[in-house]
Amino acid sequence: MKHDKVGALMTADVVRAEYGTPFKEVARRLTEHGISGLPVVDDDEKVLGVISETDLMVRQAEAPGTSEPRRWFRLPRWTPGTHARRTKARARTAGQLMSRPAITVHSDATVVEAARVMAHHRVERLPVVDDEERLVGIVTRRDLLQVFLRPDTEIRAAIRNEVLERALRLPSDAVDVDVHQGVATLTGQLERRVETTMAVEMCRQMDGVVAVVDHLTYRFDDSRLSPEEPALHGLPYYWQRRP
């Protein structure tokens, strides 16, 4: 299935920091540009790590203060993240403050692939890199949500062209396709049950489709064919038109 590429949705003009960028300069860039995070790059524009507002807040939260009396009789509680937090609490540069390794995505990745990476790693933004791993843009969750703004008429045309005609080799009038608010309704009769299943699953994968309402029927249930029985692949569609 065809999906929008990350390169078409990303922001190419990326606010970034270098390894030695001072802490206060990082905070200034985030505030000035109204963003919640930025990538850290080396001299070759390769991504070293990512800084988020959370990283800056860790420094503030872990900084020594007088609001709570120190309890000398307790040993410090060490957890896997204790060292990282304390390092960030003393950070003076972007390189000391950043989280690494950076989770990135290539510009030719699909929107679906980028969304899966974001969900798996629980991040809100992904630096976009080229084939040489150099920074070329950044994509956020908000950018990926743009696929759901795809017009209903465009979704309907894509279903007819890409799913019915190209993938399933069916005439354009084989299935009635109606799309409203991203919900695609498929109505009609196909020859085989497997065709109806494929049509529904492919439509669900289309960019911008919120849900699929299946009103498809079939003349022959080929889902229970034994391996010895001949498949119906290659039969012309007009066969279903026979009396």
C-alpha cells in the first residue's frame, strides 16, 4: 500500500544544538522558537542525541536546595536512572544534557513506520536523517496527524485506484465506495470471500482512513479450500456476472 513519506511532512528548518552549546542557550532556543525539544548534532550534522524540556526540568529538580532538610542517616537510593539524572543535574552543555542514543527515522520511511517508532519509544518527535545519517528535518506527532486531514474525496479516489483496480484487479464499479469523515463504507458483491477480506484490510491501511464499514458480500467461500482443491486465482471478474 502507498503511504505518505516522512520527508513530505517533516520540518526541514530544524532548530538544533551542538555538543558544546551552553545550557542557557539551549533553554533560550526552546523558548524562542516555542518548541519542546531539539536534536544535538556533531560537526558532520549527524545526530548525537535529543534534548527535551524534561531534560532541562531534571536539572532544575535535581539541583541542591534547602527546601528539604538533608537526612544524613539514610543511604542514597540508586536506581538505573539515578546516574543519568545526576549527570544532567550538573550539565553545563547540550552534550551533557542530551538523552542518547537518539531515536531517528529516515526521510523515506512511511508515516505508519514513523508512528510505530514514536509509540514504541514513547517520544513526541523524531529527527529525520538521510542515507548517510545526517540530519535533514524533524517530524512530530502533530505532523503525523496531518494524514487524518486528508479529504474524503481523495481517500475515496485512492481506494478505488490503489485497492480495487491496482491491487485486486477489479473494475472500478465492482464496489461502491463511500467516505464520510474518514470512515470508508464498502458495498457490493465480489466473487470470493478472500477478495472481500483483502479489500477491507487494505482500506484500513490507507492514509487518512479512520475506520472501514464492511457491507461486502461474496458468491463463493474460498476460505475453507483444502490444499488439494484448485484455487480460483486468475478467473476473470465477469464470471460473477453469470446467471
